Amino acid sequence: MNATDVAIIGGGQAGLAMSRCLFNRGIGHLVFERGAIGGRWQSHAWDSLRLLTPNWMNRLPEAPYEGNDPDGFMLRDDYVSHLRDYSAAFGAPVMEQTAVTSVTHDPAGFQIATDRGIWHARVVVIATGQCDLPNLPGIAHIIDRRVTNLHSHQYRSPLVIPDGGVLVVGASSSGVQIADELRRSGRDVALAVGRHTRLPRTWRGRDIFWWLDRMGVLAERTRDLPDPEAARRQPSLQLAGRPDHANIDLATLQGIGVKLVGRVVAAEGNAIEFADDLASSVASAELKQRHLLARIEAFAGLDQRAPQVTIEPVDLSRAAPRRLSLAAGNIRTIVWATGYRRAYPWLKLPALGPDGEIAHRDGVTGISGLYALGFRLLRKRDSNFIGGVASDAIELSKCIFAFLDQRGRKAA
């Protein structure tokens, strides 16, 4: 049987960050990636996608940003190339096109079965990422078959969408960006809005992440939050990484003609029904935004005498429709920007909590030698961001070093 000290499952930024940390410590390891390095960014993202985080934030271990556009936002394909170059720079031992089919215990650690053979490892790191399986609601399966149903990971560009109007479901980052791109291409677009987190792209001349970083918000430890589980359930940020640093929020979308409706609650063939909750969803997001911006103002030492910054309000003067006939509205496509879920049918270990997620504390599971990396709020608020993955990998690599050392192996 093939053997290695550490098996890393997943060859995205989390897996590569851990690989670099283990390389630095001289710990033998393999990275199992079911596709190509960075391939998930291409298979699960549209063509024009840019990272949401500015370039200065996207550092990996031993790889700070050294370009001439620290406040810019990297294109999807450029970031894929960056990951591959990063891997090549230290010869990351990545087994591409290798799907893990099971992870089980064996007498000395773990057995990892793949479609290319079986390996033994003393340590396993699950780095499969926050965005695993598309979360497509059951309602999608009862829509009139003449309407094209796509999850956001299947969307590529307006050019490959059938003629006619589009309903985008979900108003977090992916939903607002797709709605914006489709509308600017000339399509009639409706956006079904549920819970969302509104923030300005820039505030007082700085990127919003600059403020969150300087204030220590991104580094807040999960264990110190008042309600970590509630924090994990918060919708992702309603942001976009545009070259002009402009906002893409509900007010912006209204300004270019996107129609806003409430949350999708039912469907019957050719019709979709929406909740009467658009106003409450908007009000909740606005309240949280005001609280955070007030916190930034206080941090910056500003008071009521400082020049006021106006944020365009969402226009709620007209009642949103509660029902939409797809035929009458010429809706030919629905894009479900409804996020992702995670599943581990290959993990044959009692490692999951009641919610089906990996149970852990700061990335250390209750199973000796099993670790997790790259998941939301793993150790701190930015644990699923690229830069947050890097710092988490550094800390977890210390745990792995100690684990192996205690069992008689002296890492170089």
C-alpha cells in the first residue's frame, strides 16, 4: 500500500496553502484533487468573474501580493494561473484528476481509497472548500420544462442564455453580479431577494475590507463570537470586485432597470409565487449596514461634524408583485444563485455533527489526526477567504507537526 504522512483532500487554495506549510516543515504529504489545480474556479464561476477581495488580501503562505495593483480585483482565469504557478513554485505533490472515494480508519491512521489506488496516511486534512455541491431548492424541479433552470455555477455569460427575460433567485454576491451582467447585456431581469448583507464597496476612500482588516473584524475568533452558529448562517456579502470599485447592490440594480421581488416560496408549472418580505429583507440589511458603518466611523475618530456620505436607498415605494407568470413575463431562464451545501459520502468516519457539517474546534476534529481547513468561520471570520485560509493553514500545520512528533516521527 502507498503511504504518506499527511493526505490533503482538495487542491484549491486551502489544500495548496496547507501543502506549502507542510513543505516548509519537511512533512511528507500528498494532495488529492479530483480535477485540475484551480479547476473549480473555472467550472463553478462565470467568465467575467473577479475575486471579491482586493489583491492585497489574497496572500498565501510565502506568497504575498507583489503586483502593481494591490487594490484591484483579479480575474477568475488570472487567479487560476496564480494558483498553478504557486503550486509549481515549490513542487506541490498534487495528484490531479484523482477522486477520493472513501476515508476510513486503519490500524496506524487512515486509509484513503481513490479511483487511482489506495493510500495510507497518519493524518488527513479535509480542504474541499465551502462551495462544494450546488444548493438547488426543490421548487426548481417543478418549474415548466420550457424554462431553462440553471444554478449559478452553470452560468457563464449572457451569450449562452436563451433569448428572453431572466429571473435570478438570490441577492448575495453571485446573484447581484449575474443580475447586473444580464441587465447590462439588454435582458429584462427580475431579482428575487431574500436575506442578504449589504455593504458599500468603498467607504471614506478605502475598500470596505481595508476597514474590516484594520478594525480587526476579519481576525475575530469564532470561539469569541456571541453566537458562532448564527454567524455561520449569515448570508454572504453583497459585493462585487469591479475594476471601477463601484457598488452592485439593490439600489444600483434598480437604477439600471432590474425589478425586485421577494423571496421565492412556491411554484406551479408556469407561475412563481413570492413572499411579501422584500421590505423587511431590505430593512434588516440596511440596519446591519448602518451599525457597521457607525462602528467604522467611531474607529476612524469621526463624529457628526464629519462630511456625511450618502448611500442610495432601495426604492420600496411600489409594492413588489407576489406572483409572476413566466409566460406573461417572457421569463425564459431562471438562475438559482442559492449557494452551496457540503456533503461527505466518502468520509466513513464519525466526524459530522447533527447539521451534516464537519464537527471541529478551530479546525481540529474529535478524531485523532483528522483536520479541516477552508470552511466558513473555521477559526475566525475570514477563514473561508484566501488570506484567512493562509493563516489558518499556518496554525493547523503546527498542530499536525506536534501530532506527528508525539507519535515518534521527528519532522525535519
